[in-house]
Amino acid sequence: MKEYWGKIPGFKVVGYTKEFFSENAHEMIPKFWGEVFEKNESISEYGICIDDIGDNRFYYMIARIYDGGEEQ
């Protein structure tokens, strides 16, 4: 896996989102990747932390770049 930190031009994504607790995210997010990969391996391009929603919870999205097509 290639890791990148920096600025890139904006883009749209489509994917699967799930809520996680900070305390166990390091264990649960890899399991989420496994679940998503079994459903749709083509969507597994990016892991995105979306928002801190309070109470040590946040949304995490496994996504790919949205190409304008219809999702299945």
C-alpha cells in the first residue's frame, strides 16, 4: 500500500461508510476493509476519516473515485 500525505486537487468519491469508536478503531477498521473487499473489491481505493461526531466516535469511509456512473 502506498501512503501519501499532502494536498491534492478535490475529487468526488463513492463508497461504504461506518461509524467507529476511537478506542477500538485500530482493530475494527481492518475488519471493515475485509467486509467491504468481499462485497466490492473495486471500491477499495481510499480510506477516509470523515468527521468527529463526538463521544470519541467518527465516520470512516472506504471509497474509490466517483466516475459519474451508477453504483450497484
